[in-house]
Amino acid sequence: MKYKVHRFDINMQRDRDKLEQFLNSLEGEIVSIIPNIEPKLQGMGATAKVDFLYIVEKMK
């Protein structure tokens, strides 16, 4: 089996349609979507932000 790993930079507020279009354009089967979660400190406390996704595709 062959796999391909894609890096998808994302802004979770505005890139929903872009992500949907990208996923629908893949030819193989999606095995996993792994978010890169980065902690952020703000004035009211700690939060987290997703910077990018790793998408693992199983090639046909």
C-alpha cells in the first residue's frame, strides 16, 4: 500500500469550503486527518488554535 500525506494550512473560521473542495478532489481514500493544535495565551486565559491539518490519503 502507498500513502500520501498532505499539509493543509487552514483558518478554521473561513476555510471550510476550501477544505471541503480539497477533500472531494482527492483520488484515494482518506485514512486520517490530524490537526496541529497550537496553544495560545490571551488576556482572558489560555486557548488553542488549529494552524494546519495533515491529511493521510491511501493511494489506489
